[in-house]
Amino acid sequence: MSAVLSGWRAPDRGVLFVVSGPSGVGKSTLVRSSLEQVPGIGFSTSATTRPPRPGERDGVDYHFVQRDRFEALLSSGAFLEHAVVYDHLYGTLLQPTQEALDQGRSILLDVDVRGAAQVRQRLPGSVHLFVAPPSLAVLEQRLRSRGTDSESIIERRMSMAAEQLSAIASYDYLVVNEDLSTARATFLGILLAELSRTERRGSLVERLALSGP
């Protein structure tokens, strides 16, 4: 487990970090490492219409809702972003996201490039990071080495990866996961730099300015 940063102060308002990248690129590892190290930052809990899997808890792993309820929320504009995945609906609720940010808590949101585009439109102040492999050939090798996917699934993942990589230019930051330790440092550095921007820390800036000579 990574060491928690000591002496860290959260900004006046939290930051929504949107993380995208193809399956198998290592997003979950980078996100998990940052959650362990940075106090005051959490992972977004999505809503979904799919049934809970064994061990999953409502409100922790997902907000499990009935399809008619999800569709009603969608019609009312309650979602920051949403998508259909294997006939089930998934989405990020806007109100709890805004409430967390207003309270100074930052959020990591893992979505695909289409979801990221929706977030970019509704919350222009969000910060977008793309995690990429050094090449598609390396990504395919990693997917095959896992030994968990069939050939058809690997082909589908590679097709989706090519689509996602074509959207890199729309992101604020690019993290290439060739060496994991370097990718971790880069990912964490981006989060800390954005959280340390002076416009996010007005109260601290004012206090320090008043303490001067």
C-alpha cells in the first residue's frame, strides 16, 4: 500500500478528475494508488440498472436502481453522464457529485471517451486524464497475458481501444503506462498539481498573505 501524504490540505472546492483509457491499460491500478495516498479524494459511485453481483453493496459499489427509475432520472437531467453497456444503463448522478465538490472533496471518475465528452459539456471545470499504453501491440500482449478473455472479447477490446485512442487530443493530460512506477508518479503529480492551483485555494492564499510582514 502507498503511503498517505502527510500535511495535505484539501482545496476550497473539490476537483472532478475524469479518467479514460482502454481496458487493460492499468487505470484501476493508478486510481487505487492515488486514492490510498491523497486524503479528501474519492471514487465516484455510479448508478446502474444491472442486478448486484455477489458481495456488491448498494451505495458502495453502485447505486442499484430499477430501469424505470433510472429512465425517469435521465429524463429529468439528473445524470452528469450515462451510457448503455450490455443492455444495462449506467450513469453518474450530478447532484451528489456537485455536493461533494462544493464541500471540498475531489472525485475520480472512470468513464469512456463518450462519457468524458458528456462530463466536459456539463462541467467545464473538470480535469480530464487519458491513460494510454505505449502502443496497441503492447496493449494486446497485456490482454492476452491475462488469460481471462476469449479471442472474440480481445478483438472487441482492441477495436474499442483504437476508438478511444483517437480521442486523446480532447484530454488535458496524457499518462502513458509503459513503466508502472513512472505512470503512478505522473498520475499522482497531475492530481496534486491541479489540486494545488492558487484559484482553488483562495482561503489559504488569503491567510498566508495576511500573515506577511
